[in-house]
Amino acid sequence: MSGRDNIIIYACDCSNEALERANKMIEVSNVGSVAHRFHLFHYDFSTSGFPKWLACDSCKGHFLQKQHDQFSDAEENKDISLNNSSSLRERNCCTGGVDFVTLIFTLSAAPLHRMPAVIRECFFVLKPGGLLLFRDYGLYDMTMLRFEPDKRVGFREYMRSDGTRSYFFCTDTVRDLFTGSSFNELELEYCCVKSINRRTGKSMHRVWVHGKFQKPF
């Protein structure tokens, strides 16, 4: 952010403690131009949609309608273009959408049945052509193999000791989730990493799923 003055970040979490820590990191950065471009808000995407100021209902409805009418005459919507974020700001209905959404070790904490709704929310807040960057736990990751059998609460889904969930993805599941919400797949692969604990000398075999998805223009 310090290198690009036009970058604005909206960061959310369901933990107030995590938000406070993030805010303190910005405060101690001593970069005055960063603080007013870093916006934190409390949000649990497993239970509700994004706030209206980020994407209002009328804009979500437009994006959905455009998805069905993408081959209609362009002149029909010539006067009111919601693809242009500046036109949204002029209407004062919301921020105008975002260019990127990151889901980095986040989606796995949501209940499996809620994941499609979470991804649809991300789809609606993205501008046409916007990118969603995904990385999360993959099938047979070290943490999955360490779970006791009684911690399993569903198919590839486990409950941590703090009450949070962990789902372990395969690439087919990720593909179905995102393409089922109208995203175009740009990249999707396993990321296998072997790291060594310098103190104990133990090897840790991590399996993650990396993906890049795009909202159609």
C-alpha cells in the first residue's frame, strides 16, 4: 500500500481481536497515507452477506440480471452503466465494487453447506473482470492427518479444539464451487510444500489448493 497511493483495502474478520491487531499494525507502520486507505469491519460470512455499503441490493440485482442478459443489446443499458465504479459513486449507493477478493485460508472455516452462498457474495461485490484469489487446505494436508477420528463432523470436515471448522479441499470440489457461482477458472492446482522445524528437525508436509478465478466481463 505504501508503494501505490491508489490502493484501498477492505479487510474483514469475525474476530474483534484480529481486527484490533490489524489496526495496530497499520498504526505502527508510521505511513500516514496508508491509514485512511485501510478499512476494517466485523463480518461473519458464514451467517450473513456483505454489508450494503460494499454492495447494495440494487447493484447485486443488476449483476445477477447482467449475467442472464449478457448477450442483449448494449444500447439498452447505455445511460446507466453499473460496470463503471465511478457511476456507482455518483449514485451514492455503494463503493462501486472491488477489483480483487482474497480468500486465503478462510473458506475452509465455513460450514460446507454455506460455501456456495459465501462464494456468491464474493461474486456480487467484484467488478466485472475482477479476480478472486484463493488458497486453502488441501486433501491429506498434515493437519488433516493429525485429526482424531472423533473430530470428524462431515465429509473431509473436522472440528478444531477451539470450535472452528476445517474443511480439506480437492481441486474438483473447488472447481465445482466457483464455476457453479459463475466464476471463470484461470488457475487451479495443488501446492505441496515441505518445511522443516529448525528447533525439532521434524518435517512438515503441507498440501494446499491454489486458485485464481475471474468474474466475467
